[in-house]
Amino acid sequence: MSSTGTTGHEATGPRGARHGQETADRLLRAATRSGAQLIAEAADLVRGWAVLADPIAGAVYSTPAAAAADGVHAAAAPLEHPHCAQRPAAGAVLVLSPAPTVPPGLTDHVATTTAALLEVRGQRAAELRGEQMRLHTTLIRLLLTGHTAAVTETLGGSRLTHATVYRLSGADVPTAHEVLWRAVRPSLAPHADACTLLGRTDGELIVTELHRGGDDGRILRLVSRLSERHHLLAGMAGPLPLAEMPSAHSDAAAARHSATPDRRIVPAGSVGASRLTHLLSPAPYARWAGSVLRPLPPAHHHLLLVWLRTGSKPRAAAALGLSAGTVRARIRDLSRLLGADLEDATVQAHLLLALRAPAPDPETGRPGNPGDPGDPGDSRSGPSGSPSGPSDPSDPDRLDALPDGLLDSEAVRAWAVGLVGGLEPHLRIALTCWLRHRARTAPAAAELHVHRTTLAAWLTQCAEQLSRNLADATVRAEVHLALRTTRNGPDDPAALPRRGGRTYRRL
């Protein structure tokens, strides 16, 4: 018989019953204070360590803090830790590691009671969760409509200055919302250095992290685990000042349309970015972009960027919070202002290139650094160094044609050949036709006189050979420009190699 603890026989007698009641009372008193205090009391009773491990958040509570990693590992691989007592509790796993002298009966009693109290706390939190979630959604909507002052006063005044926005979509969004809520444990306590708002609108989950300047990456890690576990796709934008919350919200939606199962979280900064823009001579590039965009109100640049990134007007409308009819009407107006057919694939590629042009240097008024090889130091110099004079407002450049020399450089040609130079003739022709039809398979297959399944198989081969996601509208624009740059002959359906009927032959 052990002299340091109560045996299993003694636990059934009056003394054991009294001792068990004292243990339950201690745990109950701790549970009324906080979940962390409850875990700490359980660790003290078993004279070891206790961890509440969540599959998304990791260690929710841990006593001592150094035991967090051991508790998470034990919850993930219980067979490797037979000495630990484990109980499911409130969507997580309670792990107790008792001291060797603690009787198994006491450990089992503590584990069972603690798990039951955690369930009660979880049920109580669930009763309040619906109201809290509605409050979070309301605060997010206030931020999107520009009422930043009201939100920051509610959350702690001027300490919160920036926001990082995540927009997640998928079939399991409701469950993911509850899991992330438990993992984040959001609080609206004033005077905090960071606050996370979680809202669900129109079938998507919106996570808005408000902070001071930069974030610590904790929410990004949680969203990443959540996306993998629940098969969600996410777009991320920020950190941006709170005044730019609407832009961050739409940018995150545009980035989400570029996400794939292999890359479930896409930052907005990487969408639309192209290696091509860094290869162009800065001064002629910026001068051409400024000329073609001069008739366009600056406030509409963002609408065009979101439309080009998402690849369709309905998706752009959802990202911008507008109706599809409003987006269509505005794009028609902008098409008249720019004097170009914005439904043309080449015009769209050129427009995206213009919208991604570098901004002029505030000190010199020129793009880039004066010492750059592509910047001759004179804003009036053309791509070959010959003076071309400032752009004449009465004769602006056009979107349907790039100026001479802009893409005619060894660096650009090497980039284009490296991207699409390895495509076989039939794949190149099929890809060119598909891009010309704005990524619509049916009309492209009809023009090529092949079955839609055949064209889909060819496009899959193109994506594999190019190592690019052709579902991304900005990637398609980049590939379109590369195909035009490397074109040696007519990439039209009539040149598709065939061997009778509708079959093709390899060259």
C-alpha cells in the first residue's frame, strides 16, 4: 500500500468519498473563475501537468506553460503516451500527466470532473456565442461602410490603427467558423493591442484582425490550419490602415479566386504581380501607362483591378459588395472613357499591365531610380534613348496596341520564351484560342473543331508544362502577352495540325 496517496480501496470508503468531494469542490471553484484556472487546479491535484489541446489552436491552456508542446503531441498520438489520461472536452482534448505516486483512481476522477466542467463552460459560451457573432458581423460591416471611429472607440480608441483581412469560402464554413471562434477566443475588451473580429456573410467567413501597425502572425497560422483541416480557400489583404478597410476587403476576395488546394491562402499583394513588369524600361512603361489611363478617374482603378483579378463581373461584384448590374454598367462607362473594348483579351492584358505600372517617384517625378539601367535619367527619352517628348494629351496612347520597343527587348523575349517556348504547336494554338475567348471552353472548342473534353485535356497539359494556374485571371493575362511576344506565325485554328476528320497530329 502506498504511503503517499489514496489507494483505489480507500477511494470507495467514507474517507475516499470525502476526498473525492473535496477534489470536485476545488475544481468547481476554479471553473467559476476561468478555464485557465481550472486547468491549473487539475495539474495541482495530479501533481503533474495538464493541457487543453485544440486541433487548430494547439495548446489552449497549459500548466505549466512548458508542457504545452507535450500536451499537443500526446493529444495527436495518444498511443505513444499511455501514462497520460485523456478526455474529449468542449471540442478539444484534455491531457493530464500525473505524478507516479498519484493513484489511477484520483487521476481518472480529476480528468472526468475537469472534462465535465469544461463542457459546461463550453455550453455556457455557446449560449452567448450567437449574440457575440452577430456583434462581430455588425462591427465588420461598420468598418466596411467607413465608420472606423465608432468601431475603434468601441474596441479601445486610437490604439488600433491597421487591419488584416481574410476571406474564406468552402462547403464547411459554418463548422470552421465555430472552430476558429474557439481557437481565437475573441474578446472586445477595450485598450487591447489587437482584436480579432469573426463574421459570416453570404456564405463566406470574414476574419478581420485589428492591430497597431503589424501583426504577430498568430491569426495567419490559425487560418492556415483551419483552411487545410476544413478544405477552405482564402484570400488575405493587409496590413492596411483602417480607412482602407473596403479596399482590403475586396482585395482579399480577389486573391481568394487565385487560391487552389495546393495553395489555400493567397496574399493580395501576390495577385496580379508579374515578373514581366520588372523587365520593362521604367520610364517608357510608366509614361505609356499614364497616357492610356489619363481619361480614367483614379477612383475606378481599383474596380478594374478587382475585375481583372477575379476574371468575371459577378465575382468582382461579390468582392466589391456591389450588384453585378452596377459593375457591368461601370465597366461599360469605363470602356467608353478609355476608347477600347474591355472584353478583348489583349486589351485586358494591356490594361492590367498599365494598372500595375510603377508610381512616379515623389522626389524626381519619374518611376524607379535615376541610376537604373532602364531609366536614362530623362523622362522624355524613348526606349531606345531617342527623344520622344512628353505625351500629347490630344493624342493619347491606345490600350489595344503597345508602343514600339516596350516588349521588344532581350530580357522580355527571354522571359516569354522561358514561359511558353516549350509548348507543342497544337497546345500553343489551343491555348491562344482559349485565351482569346476569355477562358471559355465551349466557344474555343467550336472554333478549333475539337471536342470540349479534348480541349480541357490540352489545357491541363498546358498548365502542367507552364507550371501555372490557368484558373488565375492574371496568370492568363501574363501567358497571353508571352504568346504574342513569341509568335512567329499565325496562331489560329486553321494552322492546327490534323490527320483527317477532327484528329490532330504531332509535328
